[in-house]
Amino acid sequence: MTVKDEIHARLVAAFSPEVLEIQDDSEKHRGHGGWREGGETHFNVLIRAPQLAAMTRVARHRAVHQALGDLTVRIHALALDIG
């Protein structure tokens, strides 16, 4: 399973989002810090879920990071657009 697939599965399981878009932007960061051959290091996530909408911005980010758990150590950069 790819990192992108794991992100998707964990966020769906945790939040049942109405909208979930995950973009692997690793190739745009080739040669930069944290980049690895094969990619799967830099991601942008757009997620919309009622459960998250009721939280503060900091609480939303914490909830997403908690849902991703140990997966976050395999990701160098994670940009979140949460609502």
C-alpha cells in the first residue's frame, strides 16, 4: 500500500469525510531536504468533515495528525487544508 493510500484509509476511517483530496507533491521537491528516491515524502491534503468543522484550527490539525499516527514519521512535509 502506498503512503497516499494509507493516508486516505486512515482519514476515511477516522472522519468519514465529505471531501478528501490527497496530492503527492514529492516530485516538485526533488533535491530538497527530506526528498527520497521514489517520492511519497511531500503531501497536500484537503479534507472536509463535520466532525472537524466543529473544532478549533489547532484541534483539527492535532486530530488529523493523531489519525495518521506513526505514518507521520514517514512523511517529510504535510500541508493540511481542513474544514
